[in-house]
Amino acid sequence: MLQVLENIELRRKTTLRLGGIVPFFYDIRTEDDLMELPKLSEKIGMEIRILGGGSNLLITDESLGHANDILNFSVAQIQMSYENEEKFREVFLWQDDALAPPLAKQALLANEHGKALRAKVGAGMPIQRLLKLCADQGCTGLEGLMGIPGKIGGAVAMNAGAYLDEMDNVLESVGVYTKELGFLTLNRDEFVNTYRCFTPYYNNSPIKDYVICNASFIFPFTEREKIKEKMHTNLIAKKGTQPIKAYTAGCVFKNPIDENGVSISAGKLLDEAGFKGKELNGMRFSPIHANFLENMGHGDAHSALELIKEAEDKVLADTSIQLQREVKLWL
Ligand SMILES: Cc1cc2nc3c(=O)[nH]c(=O)nc-3n(C[C@H](O)[C@H](O)[C@H](O)COP(=O)(O)OP(=O)(O)OC[C@H]3O[C@@H](n4cnc5c(N)ncnc54)[C@H](O)[C@@H]3O)c2cc1C
């Protein structure tokens, strides 16, 4: 039975530790809850907010109106099959943390016998739990995402990525729900992934107000040790250059791309514009990496937004580059 919670404080649900009270919070925890989406969408519509891990969000501290009711995703299971003789066979279910040892053993055998693993993953599965599975199985493609917080639904919606890997590398299809179209499985020619952006299509028109329910990935196998080593290197690099222990929402801005297609570091632009370490009422651009906005514990969303706008104006005035926001604002 789908759980409806009232007056939930969103501050506790975001990595930036900002966010006011929301009237209704619909918690989708199981496959059965998912089946209640049509009934729910009839009742409240689907123009509501969808929360994943809350790691890419800047939410106002004010109380939010009904248009901001939250659909929270925690369905977290993985159905795996492995490719053998050109076919996907042998299905294993990995249900959250309750992986039964015999299944784990069988699944590991897939690596020895198969060529690739198909994993259908619930939108509520934490990204890092999928990466752990990839490391254990020897599945390659997402090693660059090591250390990125959030859930699979949010990672697909953002086409999350780092160190030259992104969700798009291994995404085979995406299961979505919309009020008008119901449940749909979108194949690769029905969505487009660009830099931190996922756009689904139906009959060649972009789909609005969709909920990502699950995603299917195809992971080629490679040596487990190589994967673990790459993940370890990426994690060390992340820890060495980003304020991963602070309250942040990851990078505030996308890295602009110049006319030759070369990526310019937004962090460097902010640094050169004098924003590294710049503070306002408990919010600051990190002294470690200027593209991360930190809540020092007593910050507020209003000041965060003011700093963001100030930085955009200064970088534009200095370089003629209009920074694009990567962080999603719920104001
Ligand atoms: C310390 C730190 C480091 C980070 N490093 C990186 C990095 O290297 N690379 C990177 O890409 N990101 C990074 N991020 C940002 C963030 O972790 C990713 O964007 C992540 O994929 C967001 O997932 P989430 O579940 O937290 O989404 P949320 O923040 O909850 O939501 C993000 C967006 O996705 C939408 N959404 C979420 N779930 C669904 C769903 N089921 N259906 C439809 N829409 C949905 C939300 O409505 C919102 O618009 C970092 C963040 C932090 C705090």
C-alpha cells in the first residue's frame, strides 16, 4: 500500500540540507506501489516533484504548495540476466540488500560463462549499490560514477557521469510512467542523452511529466580486478578534488563547451571570477572546488540563490560566457 506522509521537511532529504515543508509525500517503495501510479495520477495529476536521492537539488526553505507534492522513489531491486550464445537467459533477482548467497554465487558464474549482463534496476536503487554489483560481477561502463550519490532514477534523469563515463554508456531502455501514456518502455531510439540531460520521446515529440520507474543496462564483462582498480582511482581523484564530505548538491554549473567543442571548467571560471571560498550567510562556493556550493550548516536557500546569480553575472561580465545551471532549483 502506497505510503502517504504529510508535512515532510525536505531539508533532511537533500545532500545540500536545504528545503522547506512539503504537504504530501508519496513514497513508492515496492512494485505494487508503482501499480498505484495510474490511480494517484488521476487523483493529483503528475505535475508534481519527483525526488530521487536529493543530491542534485536546491530547494527553497519556504513551505511548498501542493504543486510541489513529492513522489519519492525507493523501489530498489535488480533483475539480472546474462548473455550466452547471443541470448539473454538465466534471471536472478537482487532485492535490495537481501541478496541470498546461493543467488549471488549463481550470478557470479554469469561472469565466467556469459558475454554481458543485462540488469533491470528499480529507480530507487542507490547508484553506488549498482556500482558495487558491477565491481563484484566484472561489469564495465560506469566506473567513472564512483562516489556519486543519488539513485538510479535521478542518475538517468540527469545522465549523470564523470571521468568520461556517463549513464548513457550502458543504458539499454528506460521504463517510464506518464498520465497520458501509462507505463512505457523506451528503447534507445526513443530517448536522447546529452550532457547531464535525458530527453524521452513519444512519436517524435518530447515527453513531459514522466516518472522513471526503472532502467535496463547492458554491461560488457571484463576482468573484475581492472574494474575495481579503475573505480578506486576515480574515487581517489574525486576525494582529492571535491568537497565530498560537505553539504553540497554536486556541481552547480555545467562546464561550458566552446565553439571548438572543447569543455571549459566552470570551476576555473568561478575561481578566476573570485568566487572560490566566497561566502554569504552560511553558504559558500567551496574553497576546495569553486563549482560546489556548500551549506556550512546554517545556510539558507535564498543566500544560495543570491550567490549563484552573482556568480553568473560576474562570469558573464568577465568572459561573455553564460553559465548553465546543473543543479535543479525547486523554488
Ligand atoms: C558530493 C557530490 C558529488 C557529485 N558528483 C557528481 C558527478 O561527478 N557527476 C554527476 O553527474 N553528478 C554528480 N553529483 C550530482 C548528483 O549526485 C547526480 O546528479 C545524481 O544523479 C542525482 O541523483 P538523485 O537521485 O539524487 O536525483 P535528485 O537530486 O533527487 O533529482 C535530480 C533530478 O532528477 C529528477 N528525478 C529524480 N528521480 C527521478 C525519477 N525516478 N523519475 C524522473 N525524474 C527523476 C528530479 O525530479 C530532479 O529534477 C554529485 C552530487 C554530490 C552531492
